[in-house]
Amino acid sequence: MRSPHLADIQEGSAMSISTTSHSASTTTATQTQRLTAAISAAILGACLVYFAGFSHIDAVHNAAHDTRHSSAFPCH
């Protein structure tokens, strides 16, 4: 049993397929999305580093400090 759409295409019905090129606008949207994601990630990262570095909660500060040492990053 064939699907009706496949039968219409195979029998040569008046079905037309139109293709439109949107490559320029798609590329621009993709670059804009990438830039937005990169800026958002940088702001989030800066906020997390600031929060961990200047936190008055010792557990948060010590966790960030231990993470720096475990990744062989000298911090003092």
C-alpha cells in the first residue's frame, strides 16, 4: 500500500516544489545567535567568578580555590 503523497508524485500530478535561497539571512541569524550566546556566557562566567572569588561564604570560596588548585592553576 502506497501513501497518497508518494502516489501523486509518481503519477506526475501538478505538484510543484519551490526552493528559495535564504543562505545570507540564515548565516546572519546564526552569527547573531552565536555572538549573543558568547556574550551571555562571558557575562555569566564573570558573575560566577566574581561571586566565588569575593564570597563571604567560606564554602563557596574554598570550593573555587580547591578547583583552581586541582586543575593545576596557581592562584597565589
